[in-house]
Amino acid sequence: MADKRVTSGIKGLDEMLNGGFLPGSMVLVRGAPGTGKTSLALQFLIYGAVKHNEPGLLISFEEFPSSLYRDAESLGWDLKELEASGRLHLMFTSPEVFLASLEFPDSRLNRLILEANIRRLALDSVTHFNRLTDDAQELRCIYTSVANSLRRERITAILLGEEGRAEYRRAFQGGLSFIVDVIILLRYVEIESAMQRAIVVLKMRGSNHAKEIRHYEIGQGGLTILETFKGCEGLLSGIPHRARP
Ligand SMILES: Nc1ncnc2c1ncn2[C@@H]1O[C@H](COP(=O)(O)OP(=O)(O)OP(=O)(O)O)[C@@H](O)[C@H]1O
Ligand SMILES: [Mg+2]
């Protein structure tokens, strides 16, 4: 039987993913500041909650709650209303508290996951784990413990990774790219003196996926995937140039 895919809520992205994520996948979304990582994660959670009645949980190490509500409102989303209806849960915490709570079946986090039947989760962002240790082995243990907890509950999870921060490179020492099932890259590219946004699926375990690099925009309703970049090479190196005819 074909796997029922978990749709991302972003039509063009689902096409790139051959229909969506495989259930229970761990997805790493990498991108520089402002590329739209938090927006993509919210879109995934809100779509699941509203269209599929799948309760979602956002765990943020990141934003002040007030700025998250404000940013979401600018994209047309009323997070307070979704929270009040029990379809979306937001948890503002620290990496330390989050990791400790994974260990305790009776923690607020684990009770919420079970009682609210959380099916979709987003973690904003995993880069914060990197400041907990300088030891690559220990970092790998942290990622593995997060992955095991999520996989145990068969939750489809989006982990956000901030590129450009010095700590980010250490995430690779922790083997994060090997632990996750899917990697999506969000990039700024400069073409003829204009900044454009590019999205690509780098890896998807257990499934075929599009290899092309596509434009996207952010606005009301979140991310919109546009056409494929044509006639350019070197987009991912950050030094695009025209393809030779
Ligand atoms: N209403 C809007 N209309 C158009 N663009 C918007 C709107 N709201 C946000 N954006 C764009 O989205 C970007 C921020 O998106 P988001 O916060 O999801 O990025 P991020 O990758 O999570 O950033 P950070 O790394 O700083 O957390 C803004 O820089 C802006 O360009
Ligand atoms: Mg963000």
C-alpha cells in the first residue's frame, strides 16, 4: 500500500516532495536569517491543524512570544485563536529544559504530546543545542535523543537550522544531516542585483524527490513556491552565473 503522505501545506513544496513527507519523518529546514524558516514551520502546523485536524506543537527556543504572534499576524494567521481551539500548541522554553523533559514520561511536554495527540511538531531552532556542548559526540547524543523521542511517537517533525551562525557548523559535527530523513534548503541568491529566494530539497530518505531549485516568495498565507530557476548555474554556491548555451 502506498504511504499516505503528510502534506506540508505548501503546494509547490509537496510537488517537490513527491506528494509530501513520509509519516513520522524528521525534516531539517536550513536557511540564513530571514529566509522564512519559522514561516514554513508555522504553515506546516497550521495547515495540518486546520485542514487535517492534526494538532500541532511549536517548541521555540527563539522568539519572544509577542514577536511570534505579531509575525504570524502579518502573514494572516491568528495563533491565539488556533491555540484557544486546541489545534495549535506553543511552548516557549530553553534547550536544557526541553532535553530534560524528553527523559521524563510525566513532563509537561510528554503529557501534552499524548493528551493533545500531537501529530506535527516544529522545533525553532536546533542550532541552540550547539551551545550546550563543544563535544561532537555529546552533540550527536543530543540529536539522537531528540530523534528517538519524536520517532517513538511517530510525529512528523520540522527542525529549523540557522545557517550563518558560528555554532551552526558544529551541527554537522553532531551528524544532524545524517540523522534527519529530509533536508530542505532555503537560500538567498543574488541575480542581476536583485535578491531572490530559492528552495531545494537536498535529501529525502525512502522517496524520490525533485532535484530542481525553485523560486519562492513570502507573503499572506506564508510561502508560495514559484517556477524553477532557469538559465542560471552556481545558485547554491551563492555565486550564480548564466548557464552557457
Ligand atoms: N507579511 C509579509 N509580507 C512579505 N514578506 C514577509 C511578511 N512577513 C514576513 N515576511 C518576510 O519573511 C521574512 C521572515 O521570515 P521568518 O521569520 O519566517 O524567517 P526565519 O528564517 O525564521 O528568520 P530568523 O532566522 O531570523 O528566525 C522577513 O524577513 C520578510 O522578508
Ligand atoms: Mg525564525
